[in-house]
Amino acid sequence: MSNDDAMRQYNIQNYRTPDGYTSDIAVFTIVSEKTAEYKPPSMTLKLMLIKRAKHNSEKQFNIEAEKWALPGGFVQDDETAFEAAGRELLEETGVSNIHLKQFGIYDKPGRDPRGWIISNAHYAIVSSQQLAQRRADDDAAEVALFSMDEVYNLNLAFDHREIIKDAFAVIKQDLLLTTVARKFLPEQFTYSELQSVLLTVTDDSAISSDAGFARKIKSLPFIEVVEGQKTQRTSKIPTQLYRFVHTDADIIKPIYTARY
Amino acid sequence: MSNDDAMRQYNIQNYRTPDGYTSDIAVFTIVSEKTAEYKPPSMTLKLMLIKRAKHNSEKQFNIEAEKWALPGGFVQDDETAFEAAGRELLEETGVSNIHLKQFGIYDKPGRDPRGWIISNAHYAIVSSQQLAQRRADDDAAEVALFSMDEVYNLNLAFDHREIIKDAFAVIKQDLLLTTVARKFLPEQFTYSELQSVLLTVTDDSAISSDAGFARKIKSLPFIEVVEGQKTQRTSKIPTQLYRFVHTDADIIKPIYTARY
DNA sequence: TTTTTTAATTAACAAATTGTTAATTATTAT
DNA sequence: ATAATAATTAACAATTTGTTAATTAAAAAA
């Protein structure tokens, strides 16, 4: 029997099929507040949300209108949800070539009043400079950035509160267990800039200690000194620049061999 | 506008919707070969696969027949894929109350010749004792366990080669970065039993060193000594038993504070 | 009964790393 | 010239690791 035969055979079965497949994106950025010249920045991790418009482009009332929501939309039949996330991020914010990672599926029956709709959730890392050029599209009345604390006081659409909670947990974990922090930093960075990024998600004393972290960064196998490159953007004294080593293999340090 | 209105409005849109939503499960087990009395076991991580039958229960030719595949099936509209995974695992192997975790989505257009079918992949951890009582159902002609090496020589259905590759990477990571190893062990275990589980996915010398690991296990905050409990199942000399501490909070040890 | 064998455990100790506080450096601002 | 300050290094005790060897307790063999 050919696959076509099998397909026809499958079609006669009376399974109900999903009413839609959406791709949602938790867009993270780090807002770097420069308190003064020659000072390391103070960073805050923020999530971009859109306020769903009252009406859609055809002047009809929108579902879950006027609630805050993750950007996203329906996946087309010629693309993956990952590709859809990239496309929608471009439509929504005008940015491309963004770090994207799939992190969860939301498929609880009844989660979307429009029917059986499966949401595939991703997170994105966008620099605040890139986001500054964002533009709202038809469906998005308003765009804003919220800190972790602020998000939980909002009126959120669908099950986006749960998705956002998971997104924060995943980005926190990834920032500490992978080298994804590089996506929040320029190609070359100082120890205090990397430290600031990590301190947005942890208060580990081994990371917050300046002397300790400045000593440790030099022995990390996935970071290298950029010889002869210094900057004065974080202090009066010219400061050493570092970069992440290009490597595909990810580091796994077992919890069984760590110090406690 | 009510949600019902919005729903009607949505329905008139002409998006194509998926033709199916499936839940697949990578069932892992550790086969413990007892080489002799009073010896620690030698363990191998194995994946359970089913050989797709030539015909289905209605005597029709099966799609991707006679290839090896992950167990799984269509998600129903009144359940999540996670729940479907549990249900299918019960139908397929007769085991319930199994550790399950969602790890990936496979949605590339054309991945399934039957149409636009989205696969939600999970891994399960089942003891080999539980699997021993497995039973094949109508769709599964044959069931077998394969080591990581063996799997890659098989003729695998759909895109299951890719899913399995990811499943092995995820279970390896989880075994080393979480306490999920407990699911492969009895409630109380010796240091060498835990060590054997970990050595199925790593050759880290800090774990393979007996003296080192036996010393280290006593200082891990998520493992505790079971006072006064000893066993002789791994050696002539009565050996201390340990257990995982009950805790929900997961341990995150940054790669930035590890030793290299 | 004595000896051998073996996994678990402890001991021992040098080497490496960390935690911590203080000192030094290089530059800007006053 | 002096004060201020982030980065960096120094200093050193405390902790942890890597490593090898010794010890323990029970079973098996002689």
C-alpha cells in the first residue's frame, strides 16, 4: 500500500482535529540604565507585551481585547512554529535575526475560547536598541516592557500568565546554564557587564562578588580575553574586554560535582 | 463583544488547520546487568521502540509499516498531549504512574505523509521490571529495547530519528542537571548504584572515581544518608543506603561558578 | 580454620580553588 | 595636587579536590 492509500484511509477516521496552531513569543530585553559616566550599568530584565486592540483591522471586536498578551499568531501550513515566531517578530517589532528558542506547549482543552487551539511558545532575546525601533501593527494597540514583578499585576489574555511564568523560569535557567547571556551583550564586554546580565536573574554571591567574578572570568573555558582591547565605558581606568569563545558544544556541569 | 461572537468571526477566516496532533513517547529504561553476587551492577540506558505492524486492527495496510517507531498516537480533544502520553503508555506497555516530561515539538511541513500533523514528544522513565510486563497492542507487532548505538542502525518511521536524537540529549542533560536519576533507582540506593546510573550518560572522572564519588555524595544537599540502613546487594561489606531529599525547588548551578 | 578476595570507606596529603579583605592602579573630576 | 572610583591584583586562610594508599567487613576458597 502506498502512503497515499494510507492517507485516504486515515482521512475517513473520525478524529477531531485542532482548530488552530499558534506560535507565541516571550520577547526579553535587558534595559540598561546608565546611572553616571564611568560606571557599570544597572540592568533589568524586561518582557515585551502588546495590548490587544479593541477592534481588529476589519473593525470587528477582537477576542480578549484590551488585555496584555504575548505577541504571536497562527502558524501557516508551510512553516514551522519556529519560523512563524521569526516572521511574527519581524511583523510585530521590525527586528530580524533574533535569538529564538522553543520552550513549551500549551494545549489544555478550553485554554482558548475560540476552540481547540495549540500554542507553541518561544522566547526571544532582543537588545533594547533593536526594540526601540519597534512599531505596532494592526492588531497591537500598544507595546510596553514590564519587569518580572510588574507583569504579575497585569490583566493577561488567555493562559499567558502561565506561559510567562514558564518563560521567566526558562530564561533564568538558560542564562545561568548556557552561554546565552552573550545575546544580551555586545560582542566584546567587560566582566562587570556580564556580571550585570547574570545578576538580573540570580543573587549568587560567587557572581555578585566583584573580586571573585573578575578573577573567575579569566579561567572560564568558554570566555576569552580580547588581547589589547580595553574600554572606558564602565570605569575611568581602562577595562579589559572579553568575548565568548565560538563553540557549538554546550557545557554540562553535573549537580553531583558542584560545590554547595 | 462576547467570546462567542469573536469565535464566529474567527471561524470565517480561511486558515488551514492542522490535520492531527500526536503525542509520542521516548520510553527510557536502564537495564541492569548483574555480573555476579556482591558486585555493583553494570547499567545500560535503553530506549523502547515498537515495530509498526504491516496491518492495523481493521486488516488495512499501516502507514510506515514494519519500521521501528516511538510509541504514541493521536491526542483527543478533551486531553493534553501530556495526558495522552500517559494514556498511550498505559495502553502500550500496561504501566501507569510513570515519570513523563515534554521535551520537543516536531512540526516541519511534510514530516508526516498523512498531512499536517504536529508531534509533541515526551520522554518517560520506566524501570525494566515494569517494562517486563509490557504487552503489545493491535498496532504494535513487536517491542524491543535498544542502546543509543543500536538505535541509529534501525529503519525508523517518520522523523523519529531526529526525535530520538533529541530525546537522548535531553535525558542525558536531565540526568546530570536534575535529580531525575532517582526515577531509575529504588527509593534507597548505594553510592555505586547512583554512580552506575550517571555513568550511562557521562564519563566525568569526578563521577567515575569511587573514592571521590563516595566522599562527595555525603555533602550533596539533595541526598541524605538513611541512618542505620545498609544493604549487601552490591558488596560483601554492608553498604550505606542513601535517598534523595524530597524537594520541589530545582538546583541551578551556574556554569560561571563551576570548576573546569 | 585460615587465607584470599573485594566493594566500600576512610585516611592522608599535596594541589587547586574559593571567600574575603585589603592594597594598588589608572584615570577623571574637583 | 587631591579626592574619588571601578578594575585589578595581592594575600592568605579555609575548603575542596585529585589521587593513592590503607582499612574494614564479609564471603569464598583453600
